[in-house]
Amino acid sequence: MTAFIIGQMQIHSRDWMEEYFSKIPDVVTAHSGQFLVRGGDPERLEGESQLPDAAFIIEFPDRHCAKSFWSSAAFQKLATLRRSGSTLNAIVVDKLP
């Protein structure tokens, strides 16, 4: 069943962004994923939590591929870089059957 990783990011500095965003597409693709949304120009429709600076949705063939991507050494190396200048809330969810 198709799975999605959905994230909301707060950006605190931009020093990491060029390297991260130049490398992340290849890591996603290597795990059979594809970005559906990247950046996304978030706009509040409801709620009071802080609006993220950026949002993303990545589609994977299944939850196993999504979690394999997330735990991969290549992604974790980039995640360490990303954490140097941002905070992220991310979840994995399955597509409706």
C-alpha cells in the first residue's frame, strides 16, 4: 500500500540548504520515492500552531520503502546537516485502500 512521509519544517538558518536540497532528491529516488510537494508555500486554513516555513510530501510504494529511506545512512547524514539549521515534524501515513 502506498505510503507518504509528510513533513513541516521551521528554518532557523540557511547554511545547510544548498547542499541538502542538491542531494536529497537522489536519496529519495534511490528508495523508490518521489516528491509530490516540496516547499509548498504553506498557508493556514485552520488551527493555531506555528505555520511552517516549508512543507513536503514524499510518496513511496509502501511503508517499508518509506521507513527504509528514513533510516538509511544516506538520509541520516543529510538529516544531521538539516538539523544544523532547522527543526522538522514528520509523519508516515498509508494511502486509503
